[in-house]
Amino acid sequence: MLAEERFSRILSIIEAEGSATIQELMTALDASESTVRRDLITMDENGLLTKVHGGAIARRPSVSTHDEDVRNRKTMNAEQKNAIAKYAASLIRPDDFVYLDAGTSTEAMIPFIKETQAVFVTNAISHAKLLAEKGCRVYLLGGEFKSQTEAIVGEEAMEMLSKYNFTKGFWGTNGISVSKGYSTPEIKEAMVKKYSMKNCKRCYILADASKFDQLSSVKFADFEQATILTTELHKPALKKYKNIVEVKE
């Protein structure tokens, strides 16, 4: 068994059980004690788990409870965001009915969108303005304006979303966890994300490498509900998941 395969198997066991002894991992992997110990050291160094005496335990991410101001987030991981955004924009076809979530990752898509015949719905005033300037037909959700993320949220927004059936949708996220799904700090924004994804045929999460193994206070979707568009994965254990697409920078 290759090292990457062992890493994936070890991580699956640790995530499912919370912990595992070296003896349990030796049996599960049919590997020697020295191999398992070496793997645990490497995985601990890569931040995949926490090595303890006699085995390993799952690494619990800290929970983020607040959003970074949108003006600050625009400059964070800009090169990765642009590479992901360009690929995401190439997925849009002329006959698509597209949902575009508020956020800097999704906003980065707009300069790359070529299919102006597609119809767009968004909960971001800035997105609506930029799409309209490109000549796109765009609908803006109504509701409460959240200044920190420049998103429209609340019951009115969710009521409007209940009327739509999207062919494709693109969302940002604050955190990605295989076991905990996609999360964001604020409940009203999480509910808009949840409702819009529920009514979408093909869901895409745009996420740079910093979002993996992060956890915010409110979950809005399961890990399997969307295809993740990201740049190069640094953790071998994540490469086994078929809903992760690595975009070349």
C-alpha cells in the first residue's frame, strides 16, 4: 500500500472514531509498527491529526464565530482566488440559470464570465452591478443588507429563493470539513446559502487552500453536496475525494 493510501485510510479511521491506537492501525492497514509510527509523525507534521502516546487523535479545528470584513478579504490569497474564479466562470453556458453567492471568491468570477446570455441571481449588490455592466440579465434578492459581507440575507431573501430552480450555483465558504461540511459564522447568511444550494442542480464551492479543515459556527451544507474548486491540495488524504477539483494556477 502506498503512503498516500495509508494516510487516507488512517485519516478515515481517526475521523470516524475520534482516535486510534497504533495496534488498531497496524491491523487495519496490515502494516508494521515502524511504518504506522512513521506515518503518524508525518501526518501530525502536516496538520492532519494529533499524534499522542500509543496512537493518534483527530485534530479539532477552532471554531470561527465572526466574519472578516469584505474589504480585507479581497486581498487575501488573490492569485488562488483568480485561478479558481477563471475556471468556475468557464463552466457557465448560455442556457444556464445561475446563482452567484455573495463574497470575494464569487465576485472574482465576474471579469472572466463570457456567457452573457446566461441568467443570474445573486444576493450581492456589488455582483449585480458588475454583471449588469457586462450586459447580463441579473436578479437581485431582496431582504436585510449585511454590511460586513455586503450580502442580502433574511426571510425575504429565502422566500424569493424558494421560487427558483438553478442549473448551476457558485458559493464561497469560511470553512470546509469532510465530517462537518461547509460552514460560515453568521446564521442568516448560512440560511441563504443553504436554501440556494437546496434548489440548485450543480453546486460549486470556491475555496482556496486556507479554507480546508476550518470550521465556523453555522453549517450550511454537507461535504458531498457540492463540487469544490480549489488550487493544489497540500494534504494527500484529501486527494481521494472525487468532488474536489484541483485548478492549475
